[in-house]
Amino acid sequence: MLSRLRRSATAALPQYMAQAGGSLRIDGLGKRFGALAALDGLSLTLGEGEVVSVTGPSGAGKSTLARLVSGLERPSTGQIHLNGADFGTLPTQARRVSHMFESYALYPTRTVAENVMSPLNAPTSLGRWTAEDKRRRSDEVLALTEMGHLRDRLPSQLSGGQKQRVALCRALVQDPSVFVLDEPIGHLDAKLRHKLRGDIRRRQKRLPQGTLWLTPDGIEAMAVADRMVVLVDGVVQQIGTPDDVFAKPANVRVARLIGDPAMNVVGVRITGGARPMLTIGEGVAAPISQDFFDRIAPHARDGRVSLGLRPSMLRVVPADAEPAGADRLPVTVYAVEPLGKFTLVSVEAGGERIRVKTAADSTWRPGQPVLLALDAAAVLCFDAESGALLMS
């Protein structure tokens, strides 16, 4: 009976199956659900062995992109090609996409090892793997994720993080056309998450397949990727290397997503004259140097501009520090967060809160009046209305 079922399933498969590995090209991909544009005009190439991360807040369109690549959704616009051949018209089972779902989708009656090997036993893989191959491949990914000692457990006997690792192993064990990993390590403890970022990236770089890594964590997206895509509300905000996206965020939306912590973006007014002034928020004003004024004034619109201030490039100094003067704003300490290797201090001025990375042994306390020292050379300027990067 089982052999007849297998023969029937194999006969039902499409005659054309996508090859393992290659270059994926996405052109103008869009998906609408009624009036809602979940994804709008995304274009992207994914080369062999390349890891491209897609990051953005909840609802940005990351999972929609994953489902479109896998064939679980049909695009409203755009095309997908694998090695130059039309990929988007293939049925789901013919695409051979290794898709790790955010929801895990484990088989509850199968052990960890059986769940991991399930894609290798699927009709699309019949005859491709020997029993020894299956065991070897599953042992490799279970060891990678530190799950080998739990291979005989059922999903009901696992924690949430362990279930996520089983789902990750089931995706990594395959030899697909492309890997699509939807939040693959988001529910793991910090130590294991940091370890697996490097381990999985190293593994994927050696394979002929490209990897799409979807995550809302901007730091994770930077750590694993050759290139990264920043999505907000279904629209691509920026595509570039992690270094480029961090150093030159295309707009305010990107700036507020990328970094640890992310960049402060503060609306200010500037005035020139014998004593240039900067006003932040609700009327907190301070003198600025002529160099500072000359750097940002060309980008101001009617005296208004949004400044991008990296937490690592700011300093908190005592209110009575000498020499007092330009490029130091009077602020008040709002919160202090000791984080071991550094302390994160939030200061407040004119209703605006600004985060600053300070020394681990900082002694600042909430409510304390201090000065925020700015570095003119490290400030970015964004358009006050559109939010686009104007100067870096």
C-alpha cells in the first residue's frame, strides 16, 4: 500500500522541478489584499551562496515576501526568476524552496529526528538520498543547533526555543533552490542566538543556494547578511551592505530601525547671526559653533531640519563642565540603563528624548541636569518633511 501511494504521489509531481541552487531574481514584486498593499514593487537579486536579510517592523511585508517566493501566495504584480527561468508560475511543490515558517509547523506525532528528516522523505526527494545520507545530514544540522541530544523527543516535550531549532534544522537539512528563513532564531536565548548567527551564516556561505533571512531585529539582519533590505509598510526603503545601511541610512525610517540602539532623530530649528543658535523640541535653545551651523544650515528648510545623532557619538558632561559653550545642549537625565560593557543614558530636552552610550561606570542619575555634547562631524541631516537623508 505504501509503495503504491508513493508511486501515485511521484506521478502527480510536475514534470519540471526547480534545480538546487542558483541565482534568484525578483522584479517589481507586489501583493495586494484588497485595498492593502502588503508588498509594493520589490526588486532584488540573490546570488549563489549569498545571504540577504530582510528587516522591518511587524507588518512590513517580510512574511508576504517569503510566501510569494515559496508559491504559497500569487503576486499581484512582478515576476520571479531562478537562473533566468520563470520561477513564479511554478506550483509550490516544484519550486523546491526550503521555507522555515515563523509558526514552526512541526508534526506533533513525529520525533525531533523524524521532523528534521521529513523533507528528505517527501515525494520530491524520493531516490535522492540513502538512509545513511539522511542520517548524516540530519545529524549535522542537529549538532549545529545543539539539538542532537533531543533527537528522540516529541514536539510536546520541547520548549518554544527548542521547537524553533527543530524547524530551523528541517529547513537547513534540505538541498533546495533557495532558503527562506522567517525569523529563524528570534525565540532563542541571547547566548545561543549570537552563536548561531555566525554558525549559520558560515554554513550558508558554502552552499550553492542563496538565503533570504527575514527578521524584525535590525542588529541580527546586519550580523548575518552580505546585503540587507529594509522594508516598511511593504515598501523597500533601502538595499545595501550592512555597513552602508548603518553609515548612510536612506531616510528617517531606516535610521530609527538600524543600530544598537538605533540613531536618535531630532527635529531642530537653527538661526544664524553673530551667535548661531539651535533650538530643540519645545524651546530648549543653545549656542552652536559656526562650524556646526555651516555644516547643517544648507540642508535646513526655513530653518528646520532633522538631525541624526548616533548614541555612540554623543557625550554626557556635567552641567558645570568647563569650558562650557557651543555645541553643548542643556538636558536632563531621564533614565539610566547599566548594560555591563556600557551604560545607556536617556536624556530629555524640550520634550525630545535622546539616548547616549556612556562608560560602564557612569554615575548619572535620573533628574540630574547635564549637558549633551554634540560632534558636528558625526551629525547626519534629514529633510524635515520627507525624512530623506540630505547629508552624511
